Amino acid sequence: MLTRIRAALAGSVKEPPPPVWLDPDPPDANAAAMFAQALTELGGQVHEAANLAEARAILEPLLAGRRVIASSAPLVRACGIESQYSRGACADAEIGVTSADFAIANTGTLVFLTEPRLISLLPPRHIAVIDRAKILLSLDALFSRVPQPAALSSSMVLATGPSRTADIEMRLVRGVHGPGEIIVVIVADVTAS
Amino acid sequence: MPLTQIQKALDDPRLQKAVYSATGRLADGRRKTVADLPEYQKLRQHAHDIKQHTLEHLDTYLEELERSVIARGGKVIWANTAAEACDFVTNLARDRGVKLVVKSKSMTTEEIHLNHHLERHGIDAVETDLGEYIIQLSGETPYHIIAPALHKTREQVAEVLHAAPNATPEALTAIARATLRKKFLDAGIGITGANFLVADSGAIVLVENEGNARLSSSAPRIHIAISGIEKVIPRAQDLAVFLKLLARSATGQALSVYTSFLSGPRRPGETDGPEEFCLVLLDHGRTSVLADREKRQSLYCIRCGACLNHCPVYRKIGGYSYPWVYSGPIGKILTPQFAETLEKEGADLHASWLPFASSLCGACGEVCPVKIEIPKILLELRQESPKKREEKLAMRLFSWIMRHPRVYEQFRWVRKMRKLPSAGPLKAWLSERDLPELPARSFREEWKRRK
């Protein structure tokens, strides 16, 4: 195949690729507020917690009495949520709890690099506890910060709002294969009190 | 020209309304979100430039891609033909004892008829995108690149899902979710396409809204991605430009719900993900398109579907009037260029009419996020068409008659005829056209009378 490609390209001149285009961040943006607005518009819920104690207080009523599967991310553990990972447990859980390695403010996106793939995917409700300092402003900021996602993990997922489809008569339906509900708790100060 | 199919679409008022409103809504969504990007036109140009550069150095980038996929523990399969790609999948399934395969929406696998091939080898292949699943159960093909079941009513969907006829889209979606959930967990292989292949990372990128591509690539033990060779881009960082354009152009979202950037199988220390990853790089006629300098840009397409939504022809005749899996303006330029490859496989395409079925309004070129000059390519394909040679001959004859008044006079009888003969060489031509009512006297007769 490469021989055919080279024949097809005969005569073209070797040139360097166009430069990478990544916009710099706009000054003075409130990333957390921007993130909350974008995700809320997509049908997600956002809570802000000043510290871990507040985050625990928000999470407790959401998780009480539910079948929960949680990742072993430090921030999730710091909130006192622990569970044993198994595929079966992911498939059976009502709620999956993870953190996020980054978030993107202007699109309301969560970025998973070190999280397991299925916890944020199989349960019908996904709760993410994130560090406010990890909220970047834009996609450009993400790719500036992580120029080589493959160096860090086999999977980088950008999740922007609840799973959705419009395949039947163009009617928006949430939660087709992934979670239909997303709740994000933004923690301002993640140092243990 | 598939006249019966076109007539059927035109005569179905429900279908006309469904296609018109769905494409209209997608186009509205695009317009609103593209307005968020003050630098939109520059981004399009940049995306165009990256695609142009990558294709002009395709050999180099594919080699880099192969090296980096292997470095991440994946396997690369070079498939020259549809059969080679399909055979790889069936052989791997047989070797690993896999009877059930889940698939996420991929136009490339539609192109090579992978599902038929798997079925023939006794392997159950289940489409998991909701629209594709509905289409598969109905035994049909995708109606639109990004909205495969656009032409189906909820009642028709209820019927194929064995649901109550008055079930809501929510209820129907829940039924599909439950059925497909089991398939994801039981399948031995997950097959996806790829929106982008990233040379410097050895990664594939999947863009979707439902989560079925994430599940297909993460739940089964083996993940196979099948992609055309033209999908490669040089660097992970180039995605910032392409991702900003893709979802906006397709559905009017700033970003699709899930973007997965996947490089190789699960690594040591990772909790889940597939144990094997294979990337099938498909030619299937692409290198012959590449060989044409002018029309090479047809391969820049990122499959957003914007040109379909803005095309006055697609919006009237619908997705089933086109002879190949790619419909609308992009189908009109791709199909004739792939015709030779497809005909070698025994397909009976009749693609030569496609470049002519356009008003050349230019909307497709204007909305293309990678600035493919579709109208220009349509004109070039018209020039190459055998139909064009016949038309040229006829036009030359007509022009000669018009320049010779004495000869022209000899053709007075033509306008005296109430109806032109709808037989012989004119039959096909006339069947597509209505003649205007002619006044009783011609201009020349009237002129003579008044003088």
C-alpha cells in the first residue's frame, strides 16, 4: 500500500506541517463559574464545596442507600468513598463515583486520564468530585497542558454532559448508553482538614 | 439514475417533512454554534491546511502511526481491499473463539459490508449506536452520515423493537439500552471506526454522543478499529482545531458528549480496557483518489454531514437515492472516484449521473469545515464524464443550427408538435424534464406578422 501511496504522491514537495494552533487563555476568566454554567446548560448538575468536609456533606445524601462503585482516585478516597472494582460491580451499580484529571470550563467537559473506563460509563448516574485548580479554560489549554495524552494513559476521555441521542425523530433523549445524569462537585480546597 | 427511488422520496409527504425538518434543525444548530467562534474561517483554513499537508506526506505519517501504535502494544493491519479487512476480522474472531461482536457506528465498515461478511461466517455482529441498531433491525442502510435512522417514525421504531406502538422515544431508547447493555458485556470483540488517527501518539480518536463507542472500545477483551488511511493527522495537539469544528458542523454542539483518545490496549496498572488492540488501515480505492492532485481534497472529509444538511438536492431526494453509502454532496464526489474500485468488487453502481444532480449552488463548499471545494470537484467530474461527451456533441450541433437561420427555419416543425417523441435517445432525457407550454406563434412568426 505504501508503494501505491508513494506513486500517487510522486512529485510532491516535502514540507514541515502547519504550526500547531493553540489559543492562549483569556485573562481574568472564572473557570469554575464558566464550567458550572456550561455543564448545567447540557443538563448536568454542579455543586461547589469550599473544602472536603463540605464535599462529604454534599455527597452523603446522594449516595446513602445506593449501590455505588467508586474509583480509587485520591480525591474520591479523601471524601471517604471506597469500593472494590469489578466489571460486574460497575454494571450493577446505580452510581459511579470518580474524580477527573482535568475539566474544561467553556464546554463543561470532564477529562479522564487515570480513571478506570467503565465507572463513569456503565452506571446510570455519574458523580465526579473534582479539584477546582484542575479546571482549565478551553480545549486549547488542555492540549497545551497535555501535549501527549498517550504518554500518560491508554485512554483519555473527554465527557461533555450526559450521554444523549436524537436518533428517534430528532427528539433529545438522555442516558442512552452512558449515564443520563451527571453531578459534579467542585472542591475549592482539597487539602485534608 | 435511480428514478423510482427518487420519485418514491418525492411522493412521500411524511418523509419529505422528516428529512426537511431534521436537516434544517442540524443546519440551524451549526449556524448558532459556529457563531461562537470568531476565528471560524481561519480555523477551517487551518484544518484544510493540516489535511492537505498530511495527505501530501501520507506515506510518512502512516509509517509514523504504525511505529507509534506498535510502541503502545497495538497491532497494525494494512488492508488493500474490503475483503482483506473483513477477512482479518473473521479470522481473528475464529482464532479467539468469538461468536458475538459489538459495533459502534462506522461508515467505513458500512463501506466494506463487514456485517454481511461476519454473518456469513456465523459471527453475530450487533450495531450499538441507537440509529444504526434500528437500521440493522429493519434490514436497511444508513439514511444520513450522522443520523442513520432519520427517516424512521417512532411507530416504525416501536415495531422493530417489539414495543407498544405508542411508546415514547424515551421508552424506546430504554428498551434498546437494556438489550444492548447485555451485548456489550458478553461480546468478545468491539469494532469501531475512527474519526482521527494520530500519528505522533499511535492513537485513534472516537467522537460520539451516546457512549456506545466508549463501551465498544472498552468492555470487550479485544478492540478492533477500522479506518480509512486518510483519517490520519500529524499531532495530538492538532485535535484542538478539528474538535472545535467537527461537532459544531455536525450537530451544532460545541463538543460531542464523548471524545475518546485511545492508544493501544490496557497498560500494566490500568484497571480496565481491552487486552488486545488492532488498527486496520484500509485503502479500498483511496490511493487512486490520492493520485489525482485536483480531486485529492475529497479525502479531507471528516464526515460531519453538514454538506448533506445544506444541500437542496439531498433535502428533497433523501439518502436512499444515492448509489453508495456516502450520500449528499460528499457522496456525489466520492462515489464516482471510488466507482472503479467498487465495480471491480462486482458492484453495479451507475455513478456517472451524480455530478450532474446538483444546482451548483455552492452551499456544500461553504459549510464544509475542512474547506473541500465540492462544487469545483463536481464540475471537474462533469468534464470527465462520458455523459458530458454526448452532451457536448449535442450542444455543438445545437449551436451550429442556431448560427444558421436557414437551417433553423427547417426545424419549425419541432415546435408544431404537441409532444416530443418520448422514445429513442430522447426518452431518458425527457423522462426527467417537463417541457414548457409553447405560445401559438413563435417569435419569428410574430415578428413577420407585425412588420
